[in-house]
Amino acid sequence: MSQGSDLRDTVALDLPEGAYGSESFFVREREAVFRGNWTLAGFGHQIPEPGDASPVTVAGLPLLLVRDLPGDVRVFHNVCLHRGCPLIREPVHRQKRLTCFYHGWAYDLEGRLRARPYFLEGGRHDIVDSKAGLGLEPVRSAQWSDLIFVNLDGKAAPFEEYARPMLSRVADYDLSSLRHGDRVLDFDVAGNWKLVAENWLDALHIFAIHPELNDFADQSGRERTEVDGCMFPGVYEFAEPRAGMVLDPSRRHVMSSEGANKVWSFFMFPSVFIQVRPDHLVVFDLVPVAPDRTRERIHFYFMGEAADDTEHAEARRVIYEAWDAINAQDVGPIEGMQQGRQSTAFRGLLASPYWDEALSHFTHLVNACMAKSGLAHG
Ligand code: FES
Ligand SMILES: [Fe+2]
């Protein structure tokens, strides 16, 4: 490899000025990117029983996750028809009606308005016919495993199409027994959300800052992240399972015999990064909080009782601690880039022609979303 070829091979990557730090870009991007695509809204385990509802905020909008009586997940805008208050502020359980805390307007679990206490005057209630057509505004939603996704503008491609590059690659995995683990890791990162996402896509930094991961599967045997629509698949193989990297190194239970020595990863543009390990799932989600601030959480799913039993408690602890350390290794460079890119000395990326194809595609997707929405310039 000649040194002279490095700059000529540089992949052109260009996001508009202010993309990583300006408030106006952040606001436009929230609409174009996060409301215009499939975004993680929450989890099925937040609403385990029929009649459970949980408020969440997605792309700055208040939403309500609801499990209806047949057990299906529904998502609504958490905005009361009356005066526009979010009707539910805390999770509720096993309710037949969702009742707004302000004036008590009651909605059924399908979002239909059913009652307005005292509305017609003191002592005269308004019972609303379920066919009246008044109700909470539904949000397009889809579920994969425990994850609930929404597409707020309703215009994205069908979820199955969006997720197909992942679904097809893990088709032989039995994910049916997965249950949410007993710990969530929570990071407050002083960096723009795109730097967090780009770091997920960057398979080149493993050898430099993640000694444990590199020891598990060496950089020289790794491949770049692929691109497939809004999905960024990656995969590597490891020689020997070990604590922290798998739950059960003895491999008594795996989700796929084919995948017993593989780690799949999928960045689901724009907000979720999933690792499918032989016997568990790691789900990273990001929430843009400000142009220079991102909340990042890491969730774990294990097979059946291994999610919270005492037998696997120590093995889970080792996994949680491993990811706490690995993600902390990533936060330093992300926060460093947030600062370094404000410098006049930064003149754009010098990207690897091999490793950074994913980064280039990510940039393209952000630009395309902004252009499509007409929000590219503000
Ligand atoms: S705002 Fe909900 S009942 Fe008045
Ligand atoms: Fe990393």
C-alpha cells in the first residue's frame, strides 16, 4: 500500500456547515431525519399487560405507547383533544380507559374518545359514542422483537422493507425467548448524535481503543460495515467464546447454530444499533438532546430465564461491565471530535476508501433526508 495513494483515495463526505453544532440544523434534522424515518420509540416490556400505557418522547413529540385489550401495541400522539395537554404523564397499568389528568376526558385503548365529565354543565356528562370518530391521533408503528418503532411522518417505506437487510441475515436465529435483562446502561455524551452513530459504523478503531474487543476478534480479520438502504450490517467471527462477549461460554444455548461463533451488528438508521450475539442481543439507542449532546442507552436481551435469574447473575454482570467499559472508551473520541471539529484547523474528513464507505452512505442518507423534506437550508 503506497502512502501517496491515501489522499487520492479519500472518500468525499460533506454535510453542510453547522451539521454537528448549530441549533437550526439540529431542529430541521429532527424533523427531516427522525420524524421522516423509522425511529425507536420504546419497548414492549414497558407495557407488558393489556391496558398498560407509557408516555415517551420521540423527536421532540409526546407519544403514548399502549397495549390494547387483544394485546397488540398501539402508538398515539400523547395530546389530549381538549386543550392539547399530554394526557398521561406516568406509566399506567391495566386500565380500560386512558384518562386525561387535566379535565378527565377518557379514551378507550383504541384511542377513541368516550367520556367528557361535566362537559355539558355541572352534573351533565357527555358520553361519546365510539363511532363518533373523535380520538387520539394514531402514529404509524411496527414492532421487531421487543422494540417498538415509529414513523412519525407516515411516509417512510414499510418497516419490513426497511428492516429486511437485518431480518434476512438473522432469519435462522430463534429470537422468541429473548427477554430484557436486569440492567440498562445510560450515557450522557457531550457530542452530536451523528458522531455517536458514525462511531457505531466505524470498524477501524477497534484495534486502537478497544483492547478487549481486539483480543476477542483481531482487527486484521475484521471487515468494514456494509450498506443496504437504511441498514448497515456488519459481521465478524471469533475463535473462542469468552465471558463478557457471550453469556455462556460453554455454549449450551445459542440462538442459531450457524451463528455460534458470529457477532452480527446492524445500525438501523437513524437511531438504533443492534448486536446479535450467539446467546444474547445488545441494543444501543440514541436520543439527540441538543446539537452537542446525546443520550445513549444500552439494553440487553437474554434467552428466557437467563435474563434475570440468579444462576446467570454473575455472567450478566461481566457483560454489563464489559459494555460499560467499551462504551466509555468510545465516548472520549466522540466528545473529542465534537471539540476538534470546531477548530479552524479541521478541514473535513480524510476517510479510508475501504472502511468508510458506511460513513459516506450515512452522510448521503442525512443529506437525502434533508433535501427530500425541503429542510436542507434554513
Ligand atoms: S386537556 Fe385533557 S381533559 Fe382537558
Ligand atoms: Fe467503539
